[in-house]
Amino acid sequence: MSRSLRNILFCSDFSDDADFAFSHAVYQCKSHGAHLHVMHVVLSPDADTDPLMDQRLEHLDEKSKRLKIEEKGLLALRLQYERGLQDVAGSQYAIRFGSPDVEIIKYARENEIDMIVLGVVGRVGSHRGRLLHTAANVSKYSDCQVVTIGRSRRKSEEIIPD
Amino acid sequence: MSSPLAQAAHPISQNLDVLLELSFKSVLDSLPCYVSILDTGYQFIFSNQTIRNDFGEPAGRTCHGLLKGYAKPCTKCLVADTYQDKQIHIGEGSLKLATGEINQIIICTAPLIGIMGNVMAVIKIAINITKIKEAHKELIILGESMALLSHDIKNILEGLQGGAYVVEEGIKDNDMTLAGKGWRIVKKNIFEITRVAQNILYSSKKREPEMRMVNPALVVRDVIGLFQEKAGSMGIQLVFEINPKLPVVKMDQSGIVRMLGNLVWNAIEACRKSDDNNTGMVYIRADYFNKQQYMFEVEDNGKGMDDKTKQNLFREFFTTKGNSGTGLGLIVVDRIVRQHKGRIDVLSKIGVGSLFRVVLSLQ
């Protein structure tokens, strides 16, 4: 078994495309015996576009709101991904607030990440451009290897000639 | 409020009671420093009014618990040192006020020796020097800034003198090509000294932003207009990418133009100093960040920054431009962004380039 990769960071926006990328992150972890970091970045202080945002939290002050979102986010990451982590050497979860590209690179530097795995197509249309931008910036400015996983959206009739 | 003599049954307390009855209490209470007497368990036997005002009631509390918010005694404790060697100790430290504010202090501890020659308690006097420290820091910054600004202005003036000399020579020899060359040098240095003067003005006085509704795309076009010719003369290409769907937003237009201008100028300088042979490219973007926020981005393919440079970016008078920068540009950027309640993201990698993103509210 190769041990060249010790820490792999998988970044999720809770979309189907992120889940698709997750399977690759798990595969890499199993191949290298690496530790998996599962992370979500909350686009603070955006209250609408992040799946973790909740109108019931709006009355809270900024600090309490962040704590609640972090708690909720860690639970959501566990629920979404823990089942897929069988046979992975070790794992941990993280929630960060800010611009995804900046936070992903910062986290990778702080935690000596050897590889970052990102899904490149987002949940909804307006989100899609941002994710592509994030993936491009992470690839460009990160010190480690970056793998961006995308799913083709083409239908069979677009590929198979008549 | 209970008596400052927290434990009346304590033998030291009884002695102090006598002293305080001789009106020392009012003197100690009015001293503008923290005076306390601590037992071997670092609990307060006595505290003056200044301590009670700033930290609350000390009865039953330890020194480290009340003054620092620690559960355990400090690693380096002057009170412990005095208990151990019976000597006076002086040192610097910090403490946390009831408001949460951290203050710098000078601490002096002295033993109260009993008739058996043992240390019965330790007197601790702490003087708050936060304001003195701040003034000291400001003086250092002022000194550094004067040196940097003087050097910068001297360089520009030398450039102006050189340019004027070339113009004069050209006119004298009726050589308009030479005169034109000299004039370009003069213009370059006028541009530089104007920028320096504007940044000094912006960073040194409080200015109320003039908020009005403006289209961010127009702001980017203004900035491009300011730098297009200069960048072109350096072989650097400016590219602007604007989302035409961006709405008009409330902003201080001149402030935002200044902020973007400083970022673009830094990007041009980073490209100029890059060692690789690629064409210098500076991208200026205005787009949505999300539904509630929009962003300006300035990205270059210049030499990039190391971690140390990134950490010091928004420190006053920090510059990577050697003799050709005052370090004021990013301070002005930071100030304008804070005025607009926005934030700045920075991405950079040596040999790849840098990206500065300013995220502002659409509201």
C-alpha cells in the first residue's frame, strides 16, 4: 500500500456533485491509508444560499448564530458521510466561515493536507459559477495536489449519433 | 459591597485592620494602580478599590482567577518567586478586565516578613501601562513612517529633477525626441507623488464617506481609465471582467475608486517585478459573490507573496516595494473596506500571482 498521501481534504456543499466527488476522496484514502478531513464552508453572512442557514437562527447574535450553524453543520456532515467511511484509516469534520477558496486553502495549509478533492458543479444555477470559480482558485493557489471531480450532464441522445 | 478585608479571622487581616484604621485604606483605594496582598494560596487578603472597580469583588477568589481568568496559577508568577526567595520582583505582564479587555501591566511584588523571618504574605502592585505601550507603538510607527515617506519623496523628487534636466537638454539642443523622453519621466513622477500625497491624506485624517447609488461596473471602468496607459507602457495588460447584471449599489465612489486603484497599482508592480517572461496580466472583476453580496477582484500573474508578506499586508507602512513604496496603499484599502463594512480575501502563491477580493454588501 502506498503511503505517499497522509491527509486528504474533501470539501462538500452537500450537493449530489459533492457526493460524487466524495467517493473519489474515499477511494484515495483507502488506496493510501490516508486520514480524511471532511469540510464545509459557510458563505457567511449569507443567510439564504447555504443549506445550513435557518430562519430560526436569525434572531441570534453573530457569535451564537455561528456556534449553532457549526454544530448543525458538523452533524449534517456526519449524517451525510459517516456511513461511507468504513475502512478509511481516520477522519475528522470541520465547518469554516468565509470565502470557500480562501478557507479551503487556509485549512489545507494548517492541517498539512496532501490532496484536496472538490466537486465542480454546484446545487443550483447561481451557485454553479461560484463553485467553478472556487475550484479554479483552489487549484491555482493551493500548495498541494487538487483533484476536481465533475459529472457530465450530457444525455445519451446528445452523444450517440442517429 | 463587602469589606476589602475578605477574611477578618486571618492573622494578616487583623494586623492590616489596625493599619487601615489609621486611614491608609483611603490612600490605597485612591491609588491609580492595583494594590493587593496575597496569601500562599494566591487568595486576596486585601485589595484596593481600583481592583474592585476593574475586576469585581475579589473575596474568595485567587489572583490568577480574578485578574487573568485562569483556573491554574500562572506559569511565571512573581508572587510565587517572592514567597520562595523573599526578594522584591518586578516584571511585565497582562491581565483581563471584567469587560474582557486585555491590558498590559508592570508588576512589583514585595514580601511581608513576619517576626520569625518567614514570608507571611506578598504585596503585589500592578500599574496599567496599556496607554503608554500604545503611545510607544505609535511613536515607533511615526518614526518609521517619516523615514519611509522622506525616502520615497526624495526618490520621486530626484526623478523629477532628472526628467526636468532631460527636457532642458532637449530644448537646448532643439531635440524634441529627447525633450519628449524627459517629459515622460516628469509625468511618471508627478503621477507617483500624487498617489503618495493622496494616500497620506486618506490615511491620516478622518473622512466621512459620501454614500450614493453607483453602478460597480462604472467604477471598474474609471479605474481602468486611470491605469490603462501606464500599464500599457510597462507591457502589462489590463483585463476587465464585469457582470452586466450587477445592480447599482450604495457606495462612496471616490473611496472605492481609490481602493481599486491601489490594488491595481500593487498588481502592476507585482507583474513588473516578476522574473518570468510571461506577459504581465492584471484582471479587474466586478461580479456577484452571492445573493446578498457583490465583489471586486484584482488578480495578477506577478511574483506572488510568501506567508510572512501576507501576514503583514495590512500593517501600517509595511512595503515590499523597497524604496518605491510607502506601505500606505493597503492601509487605505483596508480603511475603505471597513467603512463599507466589507471584507478582504487574499490568495497568493509564489511564482503564480495574487488575488485580492473585496466582498461588499448589495444592501
